[in-house]
Amino acid sequence: MGHNTARKGYEKLVDRLNKFPLGAPPSETLYKILNVMFSEEEAQLVSVLPIKPFKAKVAAKIWKKTEEEATVILNELASRALLIDVNIDGNPTYAMPPPMAGFFEFSLMRVGGKLDQKVLSELFHQYINVEDEFVTELFSMKTPLGRAFVHEETIEDKSLYVLDYERASNVIKTASHIGVGTCYCRHKKEHAEEACDAPMEICMTFNNTAASLIKHGYAKQINEEECLDLLEVAKKHNLVQFGENVQNEVAFICNCCSCCCEALVGARRVGVSHSINSSNYIADVNDDLCIGCGKCILVCPMEALAMVSKNEINKKSKIARLSEENCIGCGVCVGVCKPDSISMIERAERVFTPVDITHRVVLEAIEKGKLQNLIFDNQAHFNHRVLAAILGVVLKLPPIKQIMASEQVKSKYLVKLIERKKKKGKLEAK
């Protein structure tokens, strides 16, 4: 009976994770992962927490505990990076991050710690790299979780203007907090003795996420100059800057290798179209300058370049050819091209990037049919559960579904609503 009760607690936690647009498909491996990361009691408690950020007072009411008791539990979970805790207007505020990018990665972002990282690495490998459902689900989002940043120095055409939000350097320069931690992907591979020689301590986090991870020892606080230096180190190792798919308040930039990075490996496996938001630039090969050395092919993270015969007459002479649908616009290939035969040019159509995390999460919820979970997100409240179920049915009706899926609702109208909500919040704060 005790075993069934324990399993039930983890099943409730899985249900809670799947209320969020980026969920975690149930499997025996997932239950084992959660068993390592959460106790039975913690799993049950976390399963009823709101999706949106909340204060200890809210958790205490849901858990039927005192605020002091709730704070102790919340701080313990935050100390293991299972929750993010930040100060908003001087008040501690908590939120549960999604599994990816979230508490899965955080568990391996420092060497050592409170969790068995070797066991977790093996379980993560099974769940993410062997079992297909999680990666397929993660990389089927019409609004992807992450986006590629172009190497800014590869934009040589001065008529092309790189917007601030497209620059990794601007994310660094405007961040309130900057942290650097161990690369989750290479750390996981290290436990399997398969890690490459790319730098390990190079996973960048910013703003509120960085503040929480720094506080609990999952990231080391660094300054702007140190982070910009790390960015140059990453580029010298031909790493891709893969960051959160938002324009403002970017929470992370990973510096990814093509062999270990789960985002790049997963994208190659399921297809690039929805898995990664490309930059607004694309590689362009000058056939007349290309000498067919093949260096660009070796560093391209998406296998978007291949060697082909230069012409029918001289089949032995090779040049690089780009598969446009696979290019994520990172610019890594330009850095190794000595004849300067590759340049980055603007894409014919600009890539859509959500304004902020609220914008992105709402879009993802609309696309996944989970908007009701964001509106009525207190799973401990009976009325919220009922209303979420009713709204879930309503949103699946053909006319409503068609309206919600429209570009007008998903972009311009939604951005205006978010801006209005923020202005209202600022006025209320005054």
C-alpha cells in the first residue's frame, strides 16, 4: 500500500508538470528521475503548486501549513534548484521551472551537490536520448523554447543591422545578474565518458534565474567583462550560442557543441523546422571563392553544409553547398572559412521571436491546448479544476480553436494585452 501511495504522489507531480505547455511525458524513467530529485512528500506538495509565480503565503494556504512551515519547505526545494526563488519588491517569490530548460539542467549545473549526478545522468540519457516521446514533444512546439544567436562579427555587410535582442553581447550587457555554471549536456556525457573537449564551465544564466542559481551555488556570479570574455572563448571553440526564445529578459544562453548538446542533437533527429528558432540570418556560399576545403562542414552543428561537384565538367573539384532548411543562422561556418567564401545574409522573411516569457508561454499554451491551465492554475482549488476543465472543452470547439490559432490573436493582439497588463501593474505598484 505504501508503494502505491508513493507512486501516486509522483503521478500527481507528473500531472502537474504536464499542466505547463512544456511538459514531460510519463514513463518509468521519468518516475525514477523524480524519485531521485523529490521525496514522496515533496512530490505531493509540489503537485498542487500554481504554475504562475507565487509567494509562501499562497503555498501555505494550499498546503494547510503555517507560512513559516511553507517557507522552510520552499527554501529547501529552491536550495536544490527544483524551484526558482527571487525577490520581487522585497518579497520572496517562487516558481517551478519546467523540466527543460529548467530543473533537469539545473541538477547538473554544478559538480557535486545534493543529488546523485551519475545516476541522474544515466536516467536523463535514457529519458531524453533513448526514449523518443519527450524529445518529439519538446521539439514539436510551433513556438520553440530556444533560438540561435548569430555570431555578430560575421555580419560584415554594414547595410544589415543586427537588432539588440539578436546580440548575445547585448543580453550580457543588459542583465541584472550574470551566472556561469557547468554545461548540463557535457557534464552528462562526462559521466558516460563521452564528453568532448569543449569548455565545461560556460553555461550562462541571466537576470532572476541567475540570481536564484547563484544564491544556491548552482552558478558562479561573474561580471559583464568576464562573461563577454567567455563568449569569445565559446566562439573560438566553434560553439553555437543557443538561448531562450524571447526578446527581453533572456534567462539563459548555452554555448553548444554539436556532439553533446541535446538541443542540437535533438533538432537533427526530429528536424529543424520547429525545434529551434533560427537567427534572422542565413549562410551564403560564394561558389567562385570556395576552395572545397570542407572545414565549414566539420563545424556546422546542423549538417546544413555538404560537399558537391563544382560542375559537370570537373566533378573532382568540390565546393560547399548549403541546405537552407537546415541552417539555423549561427555563423559558426564563417569563422573557419579562410577564403571568406561564406557570408551571413538576411533571411527573406524575418523570424518571429516572442517579446518575453509571458508572450512565449501563452503562445505555447494556445498551441498545445493548455491555455486553461494558465488561467485557472491553482490545482488545489476545486473551482479552478472545474473551470479549467470546462474552458479546456470550450477551447477545443472548432470556431474557438480557429480563432485562438490565428496569427492576429497569437501575435499583435496578445502583445498589446501583455503591454497593457504590465502598465496596469506599474500603476498599481505606485
